[in-house]
Amino acid sequence: MNKILFAVSLSLILFSCKSGKSKFDDVDGPVAEESYYDGSEYQYDTTEIYEEGYDEYEGLEGFDEPKVRGIYNSSRTLLTDLIHTKLEVSFDWEKSQMKGKATITAKQHFYASDSLILDAKGMDVNKVELNGKVLTFNYTDSLKLRIKLDKVYTKDEKYTVVIDYVSKPEERKTGGSSAITSDKGLYFINPKGEIKGKMPQIWTQGETEANSVWFPTIDAPNAKSTQEMYITVADKYLTLSNGKLLDSKKNVDGSRTDHWKQDLPHAPYLFMMAVGEFKVIKDTYVRQDGSKMDVNYYVEPEYEASAKSIFGETPNMIKFFSQKLGVEFPWDKYSQIVVRDYVSGAMENTGAVIFGDFVYKTERELMDANDQSTVAHELFHHWFGDLVTCESWANLPLNESFANYSQYLWDEHRFGIDEADYQAEQEANGYFDNGMSQGYHNLIWYSHFDKEDMFDGHSYNKGGRILHMLRNYLGDEAFFKGLNNYLTTNKYKAAEVHNLRMAFEEVTGEDLNWFFDQWFLGKGHPIVFTTQTINPENQQ
């Protein structure tokens, strides 16, 4: 996710004057934890403190009363593993609704169970079946779909449920943040064609946990699934989704069904679809083994001639990042689409990136400014975020810090180190502005109040500068070999910050706990004091 507010990557990184603190440092004694579930992550609210036993310590030097730790956001506990998700969808443009059938193959992660719990927000759920048998379910809160399976399943048994439902995004109360201004999930833009000059279109935005508005799933970043989409539309519309377009079938009613398939697992928040009368401009990336990969740009007809000027560096970027990381682009196609009324800057949906219409520029405008940094940012996510995904939103810097730093890498390669350093200084200023207005916090921030709070100048701007400091400390060869190790060890999985640390330690042989504790698990930044003296003899 590229947040425009923070898309402007700390050039110079030094060492902090204060070492970072563990999230447990404020706990001076035993704490009673009361846990509750908020629908996305587990939060532990340490509201009660056992006083018994503290009297004997009163008066001792350095002893303070115990403090409440506050909220700790863990990763989602996975009771069930998604295996494959097949979605069959069609649209009611008049009502801004989507009719869907979800066929979900899953298994128990470890513990046997006779139930399946899915995130499903604001839907009408009509029927749930397994092997043709209708299952009972509970959906009273319109947030969690609790399905009673036909028997107890062990971790070695797969099962497939079929869910018939209707998504009604316009009928649910929505939230959002400064980075992603709405969590409606599914968006109908000018669906009745009432606004002249605005092309009717449909698109989705999943991050953080909004894709469960339009299909039932385990909507957590540490869940992964392969994917299949059957999208039925009027024949005049083009569709886009993750993976490859396998076929298009004309239906007797004049509509068309496009079949898209993503064979490699990715997180549910990265699922996407888009529908509209777009023009497709075709490009190509040649992999290191000589095979060719489709690179396509979806734009409105009036920008067809400018599409390659806007996105044309994409194949060069794919080649550069693949070589830099030593990991070939890990997906089977790369498309970029520009939509209207987008609720963020851009989004790294696997192989199908969405951009807001701010990237639309004429040839003359592109002479003065381009959006190569945003293109690089979303592309780099296909390694850091899509291939290896943060296991919890508290670990979001594992996605966004790297995407932010990709902007420096591309600027350094394409425009030179002076331009890269200048842009990095602007990114640093974004972090300082954010810290002064919203407060400073740990980079890996387990105590965030809301997951949307993670999308700030720390996860993006500061994180990119920390990576640059680590690169300078380790040296280029060790740094990029460490990234290669992290990606290859954790590919198609979820990871947390210590997976990154251990990848670097395995390459370098050095214990890097001190660095990660100070810079990733702590807060703060370098504070540099300078003095000036003038030589009275030469006034210099």
C-alpha cells in the first residue's frame, strides 16, 4: 500500500542515543491478563494488577509501583488453514450489490474441530453446503460466519464448503484511516452512469481486512490461499483479477464469464477484481531464463496513448529488483490498473496493482513529474508483502518499510545517489512531521490502538531509513544476501520481525538482537548536536 501522505523515503541514518525498550519493560511485577477478541487480532488488556507480595519491596531503592502494560496486539490464531478459494460473482449495478458463491477448501491447522469460522461482513448468507448437504450456521452479528460442519475434522482431513451469499457494501457502516479512507471493500463507481465523464466501474480494496465484505474468508494477513475467480459481466466490460485469465465464455443471456486463476498462495487481503470499459496496453518482461511474462496497463480510453509513458519503466524495474534480490519475480503476470475515486494511493494486489487516477498525466505533465517511485513501491511489495507477508499488522513495517526503501533503490539506480539521498531526506521529514503531530512509537508496534494506526510515517518513512542504516552497517553484499535468505526461507508464508533478524544473522554470523531491539522494537531517532567555532586568525 502506498500512502501518498508518506510517499515523500530519512536519508542519513546514524545510531540512536537511546536504546529501544521491550514491550514488557513497563511491567514491574506480575500482571493479570484479561483477553478479548476484537474481530481481527487478539488484544490483551492488562487492566488488573495483583498487589499481593509488593509490600515487602516498598522502600527499596529503584522500586516503583507496578505499571499497566496496556494493549498487546498479537497475530491471528489460526484454527483453520485456507487451501483454495473459488469465487463465482455477478453484479447488480442498480443496487450496487454482488451475488456470490464461495467454494472454500480448508483443513484444521492443528486441533480437530467440527466448526469453521469465517470473516463475512454485512452479507446476506443464503445457504452453506458441504458435499451437497446443507449445513447450519450462525451469523447473528453480520461479522463472523460460524458454520457447523458435518463431523469433527482432524488436521489431516480437507473439506470443502460452498456458501451462497449477497454482498451489500453500501448498506454497512464503514470506517477508514488517513492511508485508506474507507473499508467498504467493494466499490461501485457511477454504477447507473448518471455522472457524465465518469466511466462506470467496479473495483475492490482489501487491506487491511475489508475483502471479507465481498467474500467469506479468514481475513488476516497470516492466512494464505490459492484463488480462482469466475466474474460474470456485460460483454462490453473488461475484467481484471489476480493470476492468469484462463478463458472467457459467452453466456446465452449475452453476458460473459471470465475465469482467472492464481495458483500460488497469497493473503486474502491481496485478492482483487476490477470491472470497466478499460483499454489494455500490453508490455513484456523477459525473465532471466528467457521466458516472457505479460506486463499490462489498464487505463481509460483517453489515456491509452500515455499508458507506456506512465508505466513504461515497469519491465526495467522488475528486472532490476529481481537481480538485486537474487529472487526472480515470483508471480505469473503483472498488471497495473487506474481507477476512479480510489480510497488510497495505490495497492499491491498480487499481480494486479490498483492506482488512483492521480497517475493520469499528459506527455507534457510527465516531463515535469512522474510517479515512478509509486510504481516501484507497489512492485517491490510483490516480494515484501505478497511473497512474504507480515504475520500481524503490528509487523506491517516488514511490508511497508521495504516498499518505501525500494524507492531509494530505484532512484539510486536510475537517477543517481544524489537524487536518492534528496528524496530520502524528504521521506525523513515525513517521519518527523508524523512523530511531532501524532507521537513517536516503536517501529514494530504491538500496542497500537487500531490496526489502521500502523499506516503512518513510522512503518513507511522511518522503516525505510532503518533499512538503509542496516545496509550501511552490514555492507551491500551481506545486506542483499540477507534479504535473499529472508525471501527464500519464508516464501509464500507469513513472517514476523525476528524472521528477518535471523535471516541476516544466518548470513553474517553476527548476533543482531541489539540492532533490532533498538531500531525495530524501540522508538526514537538519531539526535545530532553540533557546535560552531570561528578561528579568529582567518575567520574560518
